[in-house]
Amino acid sequence: MGVRVAVAGASGYAGGELLRLITGHPDLEAGPLTAAASAGTPVTQAHPHLTLLAGRAFEALDPAELAAADLVFLALPHEESAAVSAALPAEVPVVDLSASFRLADPRAWAAYYRTPHAGQWCYGLPELPGARERIAGARRVAAPGCYATAAILALAPLLAAGLADPGDIVIVAASGTSGAGRSPSAALLGTEVMGSMSAYQAGGTHRHTPEIEQALRAAAGGAEVVVSFTPALAPMPRGILATCTARLCHPGTTTGDLRDALAAAHDGEPFVRLLPEGCWPATGATVGSNAAHLQAAADAHTGRAVVVAALDNLGKGAAGQAVQAANLMLGLPETAGLSSQGVAP
């Protein structure tokens, strides 16, 4: 018998990816799988690729049933996640994939969300300094957002090394359509998305902005961080490609200096790959994996650092990252059930 884990919100894309990883995990087994609007529906109707769960049906969301598991994954909208987590006993380990518990500052929350601030949990990005120990000792962990993960892995090492100006950061990132969730939308119809890219929530309105600034502020030793973030929708099911730039602090900083900082920060990381110089990240190389691929260049013409990050928004950007944190919380090998290798073509 493995560690029994529950998934609330199991019918969505992130929930489905969680189920795929759980069924392939050597130490986990699927406990309650809830999906309020789909209660009674076979799991394979929503996720036909998950044949190992044939015969299972989604259940109604009951906090008491969730609490009987050894660990609970919450793959719910933030307004639902906060309410469900409040109904779970404090001793039950929980990994929340929503934004509910990522932000420390209630004012930052109020600026981007309409619900009350529910507080902050341990931030579940293991690659940050000291994060593994904090995650391993936590009962409540907030999994980072997909865009935020890409931006933080790309920029935090440069800010910590004093190579990049925290007050002048620009991020332009494209995401696959699964990042918008599974709810029907005319803007996500195949005929609208195929052959087209479009920006959305531009002008500093995207909700991952304060999350990125919060993490980068810590990396910069508390210095003020200003991020201009523009997301875009790309005609692909999954993946994120983030181009992150920041003004260089010192004239003469080279590409080698930037790569050295990234290499030092991510040396030995099982899921972060600094690609060979001149090889740029591509979303297709990370599909189906928990990997993040990075590359950097110093733009001497503009005096800016450029770091490009690619990851699977449902993998390292959501479900894979949540399983990585759960492994640490449960005392399991951090890499259990996860792969750094993508699927191609």
C-alpha cells in the first residue's frame, strides 16, 4: 500500500495531470478524487488517457473524505481552495495549486483578487535557497504559479548575484491554452487559437505579477522590485516560454557572467537545466516533464540581461511541482514519480 493522496478538482487539466503523475508514482496511490460539478462521472470520461483509473468515478467534494487521506492536493479555483482548506484538520498535509496562499502582503492580494486574503503558506518552489527544508517541515504548501516559476528560476540567481537591476525587469511570456483551465470559452476555441497568438491581461494586470515581485524581492535582499509582465496565449495545448530581461548593474557584464550565476544557483538541481551556450529553450522539449530549461545572454547594445525559460505549465508549472513538494513533505525522494525528460515529437 502506498501513501494515499486525495485530489480536489480532479476533473480539470491540472487535476488530470496530478492523476497521471500519481498513478505512475512508486509511493503514492489515488484516494478520493473529487469534482463537484462532475460527481458520479467516470474519471476516464474527462481523462480518457488515464486507463489505470477505469472504474473510478469523481466524487462530491467532502472535506471529511479528503481529510482521511495522507495528503491532499487542492486543484481548485482560489476562492474555493481557501474555503476547503479551512475545513481540513491542521495535521493533514495539503498542497494547494491555486493562488490562495502565495502572497504575504494583503494589499498586494487586494490589488489583484476580489476575495479576502487568506494568509500565506510555505512557498513551494524547492529551487529557492532554503526552500527544501521549509517545505519538508510544512503541513501547508502553496505551489507557485506557472509563469512565476519560469520567471523566478530565470531571474532570482541574477538578482542574488547583484548582476541585474531589480527595479527594471520586463517579462514577456507565452503559455499554452491549458493554462486558462478547462471551462468553455469562445476565446479558446480551436478556430480562434490556431495560427494566432494574442496578448492578454497586459499593462501590469496579470495576477502572477505580485507573486513574481515577492520572490524576486527576497532574492534581491529586500530591494524594491518592479516587474512589467505581459502574458500571451500561444496556439499549443501546453508549455510556457518566458523571455525575462533586466538592466545590467555593471557595464561589461558578459554572457559568461550570467551563465555562471545561473549555473551556480541551479548546480545539482534535478529539474533545472542550463542549456549549452547558444542553445535556446523550446517548449516542445519540456512537454510531459517536470523540467525547466534556461539560457542567458548579455545584450551589450541595450545593457540588459536576457534569460529565456521554458517549462510545461502543467508539469513544473503546476502538477509536477506540486508532486515535487509533496515528496518533500512526505519524506520521499524528491524526484519520485517525476521525469526531467520531455516527450517528443
